[in-house]
Amino acid sequence: MASFKLLFVTLTLLSSSTFCLAYSGFNFGWGHRGGGVSRPVGGLRSFGLSPGFYSKSCPQANDIVMSVLKSAVTKDPRMAASLLRLHFHDCFVQGCDASVLLDDHPTFASEKNSGPNKNSLRGFEVIDEIKAKLEQACPETVSCADILALAARGSTVLSGGPNWELPLGRRDSKKASLDGSNKNIPPPNSTIQNLVTFFRRQGLNEVDLVSLSGAHTLGMARCTTFKQRLYNQNGNNQPDSTLERSYYHDLKAVCPKSGGDNNISPLDLASPATFDNTYFKLIMSGKGLLTSDQVLLSGNLGKPMQLVKDFADDHTLFFNHFARSMIKMGNIRPITGNKGEVRKKCRRVN
């Protein structure tokens, strides 16, 4: 994400692309009804990670991140979705370790060249700028993995979405996995069963799947990621029958049968730069852009179907779930303690 769905985590240009419903012991200490976030969602600790990890070593870390993000998102509102998606695509490949940021190295190939990422992931320059400013303020202290997590949260907040208490203390990997990137990121034409399998592989459940797919409330997708739905969804040269008719004709104008693969269309046609629950409302009306969006409803799997309906009806419920799922996703196999390293530059190992 994403490609987030991350997002979500498909071949979208920007986005991208959740958790159990029991909130026992979990504090949603905020209220959001279209206005500013009053307090962050808390809870969900991870071994080795803590929200106060940099409170003494670099207390200004989040302020520096937010300063760069505000400038970047003001210049390019789509950047918020791009940074969210970077975090998704990082965590789904060998954990949240900033491996997605590494360029090619003599001992490994960059994840930037994988099918889901090549000519699609963006936002690397923004991460570079954040890292350079943090190195000036707090040398060799804040990891690139934590920068990705902070940028994803900040991008969500700046776009009108929820805030959450973010566990920090991840360290950076010393290698990337091109093979893992090709194998572990859900493609945009996934069935609901495939999506569930991809997410379970990361320790995420069906609630996480639907919640994190909501990151597709931001950003755009290339024609190549949804062309199959328009012209040959099931190998019979027919469109996807779940596409709302007028939306189908609008998409055909953007995405011709031949050529135009890099033409883009918003994942949320109503409010592509605002983090809200419109994504789910559009799915309810047959206007999910990617197959992996629409199958959350049309796949006829009980819990995802119900969650799409619930999130379409109640944006606060969606915000709460999204925040909790982002914390959960950010806890996927982090490197902590003395393992890994804190890179001086995010594109290469020290």
C-alpha cells in the first residue's frame, strides 16, 4: 500500500492497502466525528517496543517527522497514501525492518524491483529527508523502520484519520528479500480466500484484513491493476459482474483495453485525499476499484462482509479498528535489542 488494502498492499501507486473485535483492556481514549483527533488510541504493547522508546534519546523525533510530512503532503496530497503503503509493503516482507528501503547490494537484490513494488512504490525521498534531519538532531538513534511507522501514522492523521499510540524501538535489517516481496504481498486480483491466507501468514486475521484495506480510502491505482476487471475478469472476455454499471463505463474511459497501463484512477473516487469511511460505502455500491477491494463484500465470507457494512455505517468504528490494526501490523517480527542496526542512511546498510 499501500498498497495497505496495505494496501492497499497491491500494485497501487500510492496507498497502498485489524484485529479481533474484543476490546477488553484496550483503551480507545478519543472521540472523532469529523473533527480533530483528541487523544491517540493506546494499548497493544509488543515485546521490545515502547511508545516512549525515544523519550530521552530523541524526544523531538515525532515533531521532526511531522514537520517533513506536512510539507510533503501539502505539496503532494497523494504522498500520504504512498507513505502508508511503504509501511505495509515493509511489514509484509520479513517483518517491519525497513528492508523495503534498501537499494541493490552485492549480497542481495532490492525489494524495490519486485512485481508489487517496481515502478509503483514511492515516497523514498521523503523518508530520506526525514532520516537526514533526524541524523542531524539525534545521530544514529532513530531507525528507518521506526521512521516508516511514524510516517504512516503521521500521514493518516494529516489526511483526517485516527491517531494511535505507536510502539517504537524497531531496528533495521541488514538485508532485503526480493523473493519475499514477490511472494508475500497480496496482488490486486486476489480472491477473498487468497487475501485471508496472505494476512494469516503475517499473524493478521479477517478483521485486520478489512480494517487495513480501508487504507485504500487514500491514493490512486494504475490501470494495469484493474484492467482485468473491465475486460476479462474470469477468462471469458467479460467484465466483472460486481462492477456498478456507470462506474464500469467511467473506468473504461480511463483504462482502455489496449495501452494506458499507467493511467491512474482513485481508489476512493469520492474523497481520494481524505481518510474517511467512504471507501466502504463505495464497495457497498459496487464501486470498489480493485478486485481485492470489492471481494471484501462480494466474496461472501461472513465476517468481512459484515465489517464492510459496519464500517460503511460507522466511521468511528472503522477508525478505532484501523488504529488497532496498524499497531498490530507494526508489531510483525520487529528487530529489537542488539540485533540488526540503526542505519545512517535508509537506502543502504552501514
